[in-house]
Amino acid sequence: MPTVSTVNLTAPLLLLLLWATHPTMATNWLSLARLPRSRPVSGAAPCARLRGLTPGQVGVCRARGEVMESVRKAAEMVIEECQHQFRNRRWNCSTTPRGINVFGRVMNQGTREAAFVHALSSAAVAVAVTRACTRGELERCGCDRKVRGVSPEGFQWSGCSDNLSYGVAFSQTFVDEPERAKGLSAGRPLMNLHNNEAGRKAILHNMQVECKCHGVSGSCELRTCWKVMPPFRRVGVVLKERFDGATEVSEFPSLSRQPCSPVTPRSNHLLPETFCTLHPHQISAILILTTVSPGLKMMLLAGRAEVVQRCSCKFSWCCSVRCQQCKNTVTIHTCRV
């Protein structure tokens, strides 16, 4: 009998995938990274001329223009971190030479790669805006002064804690706007919103504590501490781990707010076979995998095995996924140098 497991989405979130193909504008704001530094990204007139923003995002730009420079920085962070995390894969976050769809057609499908970019994008905006708050670059926010008192460990909360709540709130307002504008009755917007939240959770669950000692000759009689965000590289690593465990969902008509249901992954989506090419001098079971590193090729050997996978899952709004554990015979590929 299959066993039932529950995934609590208030914990570090899994990335969810919807294997549907249709154009999306949700990440076109990443094209801000293409703009020259000399071009303004705030003000009524400049906001209206920013290609890639939805009407709702243009409204956010006009109302909160001081934050838009941080959004431009976030777009640059997304491209840089994505290319670092995927540097050894066939799809290495290469960008298109022009246009507002920075990562090209990969964002038009519900792939793991698209889920990763959504999560990374929402996290980048939260991080960039929070950094600006801490540095005093924004008038409407500053350090997080809500963390006060003495901790259970005995140190004094003080200093300038990163105001992550402000950065997360802006990320929800700006990054989530295209999805919320489509309504919450369609599967793709729901999954994008879920992945956006997964990105922000990756920051929250990896917050760090920094401290400073006070006392005669560095005796540390008093220790004051504050909370800081993890390095963005750490956020990228966490989301890359979620990428490897992403869950596929299917879409079905519904009048409720539960239009998505995870399904058993198809074998051709378990590993990136579509990114491999058949070696002309080997038998058909051996593929050349060119995703490891420049100059290094590996043989991908195919075989069949029985594995336990999540199946018969139901996605409840909001926020849990209940799955059964099923045994399936799948094609397994192993690499050999």
C-alpha cells in the first residue's frame, strides 16, 4: 500500500513545475539588467518607457521610484547567479542577444529551469532592496529595530539588523504582481507564486547572526548581536538544491482555488536527456553528456530500476501538498568519464 506523506509549505519550499506551454511576462522585468547605468529607472516618464514591466509594475515604479535602482541591481544578480549555478549544465542560463525575454524560450514552459529562475528572481529583489535599506539608501526604510532585548543565549540584540520584512514585502508587491493580475484560478500563476515564495523563504531560513564584543581589552563582558541575510551565493545554492527535487504538477479545470495536482514525473523529465546528444560512434544506450564542464565529456549509460516517487499528490491552497509514495520502474542514467 502506498504511504501518505505531507509536505508543509511553511518549511523550505519545494519548487513546483507546471508542464504547460504558454508565454509568460512575469520575468520580463529582468531586461532591466540590459539598460545602461546612465539611464534612469524611476520617475513617471522613465517608468512608462521601461520595456518588460507589466502595467502593474509600472505603477509600482511610479509610486516607489527610489527602490527601482535596487530592482535593476536584482536583475543583474539573477543573471550572474543563475549562470554560476548552472555553469556546468547544458543550459547554462545563457541570455538572448536582445529583447525583453532575457532567458529566451525556456521561460515559456513549466520546466525546472523556469521554476528556478522565478525563485531566484523573487529572492534577488528581496535581497537587493533589503541591502539598500541597511545602507540607508531608501527613505522609507532602514535597519530592522524590532529585534530587541536579550536572547536565550544571553547576548543583547542591538545593532543594525537587516530589514528583511521590508525587502520581502516589496518583492511580493513587484515580482508577484504579474501573476496576481492574471487571477488565482489558473495553475501557472499559482505555481509561479509558489516558486516566488520559495525564493524568499530561502533567505528567511538562512538568516545569520553577527556579533560584536564589548569590554576591557576585548574581554567580551557584553556581546551585542544583529541579524543579517545570508550571502546571495548561499541563496543560489539552496535554490539549486530545490531545483534537483522539483515536483511536477498538472493543470485541470476547476472552479475552486485548487487547479493543480502533482503527478508522477515522466521519465524523460527525471534527468535532462533532452540536453544530451547521441554519440555517432557508440551504441544507442550510450549518450555523450556535455553538461559537466568545458573539455570534459561523460558517457551516459541507460538502465532500468525501481524507485520510490511522490505520486497522487494534491495541492491545497494554501499551503500544503499531500502525496503518496509509489514504486515505479524508470529509466536510470549513470555517467562514466
